[in-house]
Amino acid sequence: MKLKLHWQIIIGLILGLGYGIVAAVQGWGMFTNDWVAPFGKIFLNLLKLIAVPLVLFSLITGVASLSDLKKLSRIGGKTISVYIITTAVAVTIGLISVNLIKPGDSVPKEIKEKLEATYQSAASTKAGAAESVKDRGPLQPLVDMVPSNFFNSASSNRNMLQIVFVAIFIGIGLIQIPKDKSKPILVVFEGMNDVIIKLVDVIMLMAPIGVFALIASTIHSVAGDNISNVINLLGSLGYYMIAVISGLFIHMIVTYSAILKLFTPMSLKLFYKGISPAQLLAFSTSSSGATLPVTMERCEEELGVSEEVSSFVLPLGATINMDGTALYQAVAAVFIAQTLGMDLGLTAQLTIVFTAVLASIGTAAVPGAGIIMLVIILEAIHVPSEGIALILGVDRILDMLRTTTNVTGDASVAVMVASTEGQLRPQSTPVKTL
Ligand code: ASP
């Protein structure tokens, strides 16, 4: 019997973890860089390669098939509202977790000084990157969504919102012209869409190897050739990590289960079984953008979300809905304040809720983007941004987990929107195995 895809990926992940640890202990850094990491890069590039055309073609056909713009704005309004509400809930859970665990109170002074010294220069680079974001006007994100040249937008996966905009725009145009004119165009786009969804299946054949290589090279980049550094870091930042991880876990278990139970007929088992390959990929790549093609494929083929809904809700979610990131940013901001001996009152905590929701919307769907936007939250509550030096050492590990939460959040909202719009395939349809 052929092993199910998620088991194949889990095996790749565990072997990658084992290899990564042995490589760090044995000092096989060069070998890992030269002979293992490239397979992870190829896998990641393949996923990124199909992301832009997938969003473009599926969204154009999705919008054009709506045939009425009222429905589009209803789905849009519903999606964005649920995204914002779930993110605010995530931040609140993060704040409760960090205020109860109080991880900042347990960091000894010498460890604090050591962390600050080690990560000082890396921290100032991140703070510099945040500076350019901060100087922009309040409406800049809206301006950024509207490209002046389509080919420029299509040239970078970071411009996913521009692609979403162009696709909706073309879709609207297609609805307005006579059917005999739009039909041939739609046939081509639909065909392209089917091709790309098939390509996701082909790329996923490589997933176990890709995940193995990605995890192994991540361990190499975190630990270098000296794993004891990581062990020391995990020891000193243990409570901080527990605060983030337990928050993420509670949010996944409580918030997403509530959404699925209240608004959809889907069982949690079916949901997690269907979405698990995307979760594992999010964990291995730390990028919701790179995971997007797989999230879309799983939602459509396994969970029964219509293409119309998934092609709109998921690309939007990958770019603006980051519950895990917002929760982590809230915990990190309070942890840094606690470590620096600053007391945050209610106003500061409310400011965190507001700014973390906004900052997570502005966070790019790529590895390590969350910590850059954290600087903006720190400045809003008057905590020195150099404080991110304290948490940089374990950021990649938390990135893997928050990205998994981000992707799970997108998928559960997609199932919810599909269900409330009558666009969820009945559960009795058997789950396809790869
Ligand atoms: N890596 C995250 C994502 O792609 C963003 C972050 O850094 O929090 O979803």
C-alpha cells in the first residue's frame, strides 16, 4: 500500500530533523549546504513558480463565474471581516498567555546582556527594514495594491495582492462583455488552471525529499556547526517559547474548531486530514506564500471548497490573514517589555491588539517577515526596538509554528465561507488519496 502524502512528508521531516542534528554535531555544514540544501531550494522554487499563475488564472475564472458583482462583494466583505476578527482573537489569546506565563520575568540579567550583545547587529538590520515601512502614509497599502504595470507585479511573489487585484479586475471585465466573446478566453484560463492544479500534484511527489532538505538546512542555519548554542538558547528563552506555542495551540484548537463547528458541517478529523500536507509544508518552509498552491489544492480537492471561493479567499488570506504572526508579535512585544523591566498598562496592551492586527496584515508571507513588523508594534508602545535582539535566536523555530497557524487559519475561513455560501461539496464525497 502506498503511504499517504502526509505520512510521507512527516517521515521526510523527521529524517531531516535527525540528519540536521547529526550534521550540526558532526560539523557537516559545508556538505549540507552543497548537497542537501539545493533540493529544498528546488522544491521551494517550484512551489513559488506556480503561485502567481495559479492565483491569476483561478481567480479570473472564479470571479468571471460569479456573474454578479453583488455576490463578489458579499463574499469579500465576509472574508475580510472574519479574517480581522480571528486575528484580533489570536492577539488576545497571545496577550493572555504572555501575561499569565510572564516569561520576561525569568530571564537572568547576564543572559539578557549576552543575547543583546550577540544579536545586536542583526537586530538593527531588521529595525532598519521596518523603518522604511513605518515612514509610509496611512493609505500606502491601498496604493500598493494597484499596480501600474502588470508584468512588474507578476515578476515577484511578494506582489500577490496586486495579482489578486488584477485578476478581480479582469474577471469583472469578462463579466461585462458578451458571453460569446468571453467564453473562449475563459476556456483557456480554466484549462491553464487545471494544468497548474495538476502540477501541484507533480511537485508534491517531491515533497518528502524537499521537506527533508528544507528542515536539514534550517537546522544548519539556526545551529551552524555548534548545536550547544541552540540548546542554551532554548533553555534561556524556554518560557517565552512556551508562551508563544501554547497561545498558537489554543488558538488552533479553540478558535478554528469553533469556526468549523459553528458554521460548517465538516468534522475536525476530515479538516485536519485534508489540510495536513499544507500544514507540514508551512512548517517546513516558514512561508504561507510558498505553501499557497498546496493550500488551494487541498481545500479544493480534499475539503470540497469550490474553486470560486478558494481562489478568492486563500490568496487573500495568505497575504493578509496571519493569526499566528499576530499572536506571536503580541507575545514577543510583551516579553521584550517584561525583560527590559517595563510595565505595560491596559492602554499599551490595547495598542498591541490594534497594531498587531494591522502589522500582521502588512507582514509579507515569507520567512522572518513577522519580526520586522514587530518593530512597529514596539515603537507604538514605546519599547526600544533593539529589544528584538533578545528573541532573534529562536525566531526561525517560532516562524515555522506561526506559519502553520497562518495557513490553518486561511483554510478554516475558506471552508467556512464556502459552507455559508452553499459552495462546500458534501462530506460524503470520499477523500482522494495521492
Ligand atoms: N513566515 C510567516 C508566513 O509566511 C510570516 C511571519 O514571519 O510571521 O506566514
